[in-house]
Amino acid sequence: MYPRATHDSPGPLDHEGRPIDFGRTAADYDQHRPGFPVSMFERLASLGWITRGLRAVDLGTGTGSLALGLASRGLDVVGLDPSVALLEVARRRALDAGLTARFIEGRAEDTTLSSASVDLVTAGQCWWWFDAKRALAEARRLLVPAGRLLIANFSYLPVPASVAGRTEGLVLEHNPGWPKAGESGLYETQIRQLDAGGFRDVESFSYVESVVFTHEGWRGRIRACNGVGAALSPGAVGAFDRDLAALLAAEFPEPLAVPHRVFVATGRP
């Protein structure tokens, strides 16, 4: 796991102390990174965890995948992120989709939003970048007593010899020591943090769903990876991308069906 940013630092650092800047990957996030699947929102709705009219704050919203999915189901959503470049993408996506989600600059640990003002706090594919103790306290402050914190994850599975597994091996050649290789997509730490953070009725679910990529799409998705585009220099990213293109051409014909795991953890304050 990457070291966390301190209270006064601009953001998270990688394992070699380099800043992680997801703003540099905004174009690839926009074009190539898959958002949360429709099936996840359907399951959240069937469980009663999301309903039309709820007021929601999406922490670490990035390009707005989770926030816009909630807005499309009738929730009143504000998305928060420290990256201006990613927020610009999220606002354009909302406009293009005719959705009224709002996006503002801010951090999960100190949103500056009003206390007891929302029914739902969410975080999608970003919880590990937060100071968990402070983010949990902020979520408790924001939520009404009957509210809910929902942490959602959607991660490719690096099965050995699969395209994702071989790709992660290549990332490690270009970024040795990258600590997020080999993850299963099951984040039991999030459950323990909810328990320790004063949340009750803690629950979770997970399932696997494949996402289909072209070679170009997979390359873009991996350039948006925290171990590549957000950490390496532009020249190093280009060198990695050329090597990945060669690997795909040699070993993996299109289309690429890549298994991803949905994992959701939730609790009430």
C-alpha cells in the first residue's frame, strides 16, 4: 500500500515517494477506464441501499462514475475530488448525460460540507488513498443518523497467465516494487475499518463480471493505472505503453474479456 499523504501534503505518494497525480491520467480515465457496472447499481437498489431522492456525497469522485450512476437513479449527488482535471471530465459527463450532479474540489477527510446533511456517503475505487480514520469520522459527521456509508470497488483480476496477470508483470518491470499488484479485489480491511470506525450493521457483497476491451482500450485503461500514468514520467509511460502493445499483439487476440470483481462494503453511523 502506498504511503498516505500527511494532513498538509498535496496528495498520496507512491512507494518511492513520488506524487500520485491522477489528473495526468484524466484523458485515459475518460476514454478507457470502465465505470461501475449497471448490475452493481441494480443490486444496491434491490437491497434498498440506494433509493430515489436520497442526498449523497461521493468522496474521491474522480471522473464521476459512481456519482453519475447514482444521479441517473434519482439521487441528489455532490461529487468531491482534489483533482481539477478529473472534475472537469465529471462535469462534462454530467452535462452530456443531462444529469444535475454537482462536482466540487475537496478532500474526503475534510469536505467542509454541513454536518448531518446527507443520507448517503460513497467512495468508489478510492478508499485506500484516504486517511481512513479521518475519512470515517468525516462520513459520520456528514450523515444523518439513519444514513449509510458505502464503499464500492471494481477491480480487474490479475489471474496468472491472463492478460491482466501478464500486464501487471509488465508494470512491475517498469515500476519495480509497485505494491498494488496481485490484488484479489476483496477488501476485508474496509470491513474492519467500518467496524473500528464506529459503524453498525456492517455488510458486504462481491461478485465477478467481465469487461470487454480492445487492445487500444486495455492500453488506455492501464495507462490510467496508479502504477503507470499517475506515477511514471511521460517518457516512462510511453515506453511502458509500447511494451504493452507488443505483448498484446504477440499473446492476446482481440477482444479481451477481462474479469473484474465488484466488492461493496457498507455500514450505518
